[in-house]
Amino acid sequence: MKVGNAQVSLQHANFIINKGNATARDVISLIEKVRKKVEGKFAISLELELEVI
């Protein structure tokens, strides 16, 4: 899964890779996309372990 130049790692789904000049907006959008997909498929709401400021 990818948004802009931010991509979920193929080796470990808990890591986001910057494929080149990914913006903070790319990363945040990717996080939201993953959270929505997991919630839709498994009815589980993922909580962030980090705080975006």
C-alpha cells in the first residue's frame, strides 16, 4: 500500500518506508488509509503508538 512516496514495508507491515521525498502528509494519509482498511476488514480500530504534532 502506498500514498505518494510513503509505502508500507513489504518485509514488516508496522514500518513505513520513504521511497523518495515523501511528505508528512503522505505518511499521515497512508496511516489513515491502513487504519480504515483494517477496520473495514477486521472490525478492529488500530491505535497510534505515536503522537502526530
